[in-house]
Amino acid sequence: MESPTCLVKPNAPEAKKRFGQHFLRDTGVLDRIVRWIGPGPKDLFLEIGAGDGALSRLLAERAGRLWAVELDRDCIPLLSTALAPYEGAAVIEADILRLDFGLLPAPEPGWRLRVAGNLPYNIATAAIGRLLYSSLEPADMSFMVQLEVAQRIAAPPGTRQYGYLSVRCQYRAEVRMGFRVSPACFVPRPGVASAMIALAPRPGRRDPAWEAHFDLLCKGAFAHRRKTLGNSLALHPELGKIAPDLLRAADIDGGRRAEALGVDEYVRLASVFHDHFAP
């Protein structure tokens, strides 16, 4: 029987289902997360889903600065108390899916912006997608998510887990799968295992129009997983009429399935569409 070392806080807020909250209470796992992330004195952390500060405090001890983002007002007093001893820490009461990143001050020269957090289950993929495709330029992002979500993000082509989320994340970032965490380490206990996942965004300027076409094609390709790529794209309202010519121009066999294509092939497909077929 699993018996994690739990940190039971007096007056700890009750987890709210609508926020997808599962508070990590295993102090050994919290320490392992911080070691895995490796915060340093010149790191500025944006922490997502800070809760009542269990991970926040450990990050604030080691990092130069910390912005702890939390939406649940019942958590804010405990989070503020946990971070009060740390001059470089600040609490931001906000929804990460709506937070205006342009209002955050840029890191000082020589500092690294990094992102971390125990993401609420119900917004994990949306939050990762928004951060990856935002104006922020973090050195890396390290998250606790459901094991299934982590496996989908890191999945290689040809596997059952490989899909739209895999391609979208791996196009934008180098992905590193971390360690698994038992449901017994959380309060309340979730019905699934969790895992750490790290994403290091790839540098370079982005073309919003090209990326919109990339997204359109990836969604169309995986819209009908049991069909071939050619048939799936043929069913798409915007791509259907040009699908055969597009695949031929990109030198991609439409008889393959979407999960067989690597990220580089989706990039090529999007580039051909953008340069020769887009309206």
C-alpha cells in the first residue's frame, strides 16, 4: 500500500472540481520536481496553478524571482502567506487562459524566463497550447499533467498516442518526458497517474499566417484517424478539393495514415499549402 510523505496544511482549501484541482501533497515528490527542474538564482519563474504554494515556496527558495499565478480566490491567502518571506516572489490572481502576457515585465538582461506548474487537469492542454503559441519566450516549461497527456505530447510517429497535440507541441518545442507520479500523492486522489513533461521552445521568428495553415492541416489530417491521410483531408471543407494536388506537390503518399507522418512532413505539407494553395 502506498504511503507518501504528506504535507497536511491546516486550513488548506478544499479542491474544486470546476478548477480541476488536485493538490500535490507528497513532499518527496515536490522535492524531486524541483531537482528535476533545477531552478537557479538568475531564473524568473512563471508558475501556473500555484494553489496554496506547496511548489511555489520551493521554487522561490532557489529561483531569483517567481510570479505565482492562481485563479482560485480561496487559495490566494495561503499562497500569499507561503511566499511572504521571499522578496522576489509575487502572487498574480488570474486565469492563465486569459492572462495578458504583455502586461508582465520582461526578464532583466542575463535572466531566464521559465515556466512551471502542477496544471489543473481540465485546462492542461489548453494552457500548454496557449503558452507555446504566445508572445512569451521562455527557456523551458516544466509541467505536472495527467500521464496520458504527457504521453500524447511526447509520442513519436506511428504510435497510438501520436496525434494533433503531439505534432503541435513537437513542432514548437523540444519535448522531454519526465517521471511518473502516483495518484496517492495528491489530495483529492485522482483516478489516473500523472507525469512531469518538459518543453523547450524552439527559437526563431514565427509567421502567424503560416502557422494558421499548419494548424489547419494538422487538424484536418487527424480529424478521421481511421481513414487514410488523403481521405481525411478530402473530407475537410476547406482542403477537400485540393487534397490530391496538395499531397502530390508535397510528395506525400495520401495512402498513409496521419499518425505515420513525422513533424517535418507536416511542416513540408503546410509550406506547400501556404506557398501554392492558400487563398
